[in-house]
Amino acid sequence: MNENLSGSRGQQPYARYERLRQSAVSRQNGSPPRSEAKTLCHDEDDGTETSPTSPKRQAAEQGRSSVNPLMVHIIEDEDSIRRALSFMLKRAGFGVTAWASGKAFLDQLRRVREGCILLDIRMPDMDGLEVQQALKDAGCALPVIILSGHGDISMAVQVMKAGAIDFLEKSFERGALLSAIDLAFGRIEQADQVDAQMADASLKIASLTTREQEILDGLALGLPNKTIAYDLGISARTVEVHRHNLMMKLQVKSFPEALRIAFAAGMGN
């Protein structure tokens, strides 16, 4: 395949935090997280459905991290471009799904595997900007790389402000596309680490009583024991007892450790 791609044309919420919270619960219960469950991925170029655990999929992802599925979703209405991108990315070791329209992808949004999105900006019925906005409205955090057949500075600024990872013209070099995809998966990894910490912290906070949570929230706000006691209508000594109990439940030995868990769970705001 040519190193350049070019083409011409005739003319949820997706709740990442909830998924990770459920994964943390599954790990505690000894069951595999949802991301490891068997799902079907449609390969547009050959019209077959293959499991991520099939020999074909394993061969495509050989040598890549098992933590991130490294799935690339191509949303492009022009068949020749979809096929060329699919071929290139599969040879590079990525899993690929291809969609002929933004609507088709959005209809299956809750079923797609985590990965990044290659999104054509100019499509009939629903263009790339509309798809990007729909993804945002659905709470979808998958990183988006915009593909365009025309270099338009104002369009590039618009999609980047809307959160796109990169804006590539369809005459891009293969290396430029792979670099943008690497950046996208880097963003996913960073976000997963933050979300996993939040999910684990929330599980720990859930083990506390309502009163202990109220006291921890007050401490996270920087309030002294006396102020917390006054606000809750209890004695300062009772606050100290609850503080000791919550640290035992959180399995921390120091107050700063308890605060880190509180902040990771969103307390103190």
C-alpha cells in the first residue's frame, strides 16, 4: 500500500467512571472486568465478525499491551478509504472496526470496545463535527482523530477546541497517523489511571458510615475538628473517635493518606 492516503468525494451516557467502578467491584469479587469479557468486533473489510480472543485478533494484537485493547474505530463514508485504513492499521497490529456513517457508530456506542476514533469530517447526513458533538453529549471519552480531505484552518481549530487529538489531511503520511494514534492511546492510559484511582477510592469511601463520610469530607475541606463538630451538632471528642474509626476502615496509618483517598473520590469540593 502507498505510504500516503488520499481520497475524493462526490460532493451515553458512555460512563467511563461507572465502568471502572464496576471493574473494581468485579476484581474484588474475583470475576473478570467487563473489558475482558468476550465481545464481537465487526471487520467491515471482510464482512466477518471476530472475537478479540480469536486467533485472527490475537495475531493482530500480538506484541501490544494486554491492558489497552488498542482498538481503532474508523468512521468514514468512502469505502476505499475505510478499506485502506483498515488494511494499514491491521498490518500495524491494531484491532479495527469500520463504520460507513457516524449514525451507525453512535447506534452501537455502548457496545464498542474502548479505543480511539478516526473520524472523517465531511460525511453526508451527519458530518464529523456533529458526530463529535454527539459523542461529547453522550459522555463518550474515546479520543478522536479527525480526518479531512481539505486543509481548513478554521475547521482544524474548531475540532481541536472540541477535544480532538489531532487533525490530519488525507494526504497524511503513515507515520503521522500512527503517531496520532499513539498519542490517543497515551491519553486513554492516563485517563484510565486517574479513573481507576477514583473508582478504588470511591469503593473505600463507601465502606464508611454516613457520619464518617461527613467528617472525612469536612477534613478534606480543611475544617478543624471543632468546626466539624459544630456543623454536625456533635462533640469534638466524637469527631476524633469517628476520625480514628474511618482511618482504620480505610486502612491508612496517617491523616495525609486518608486525605489522598478523599480527594481521589472527589471529596473536599
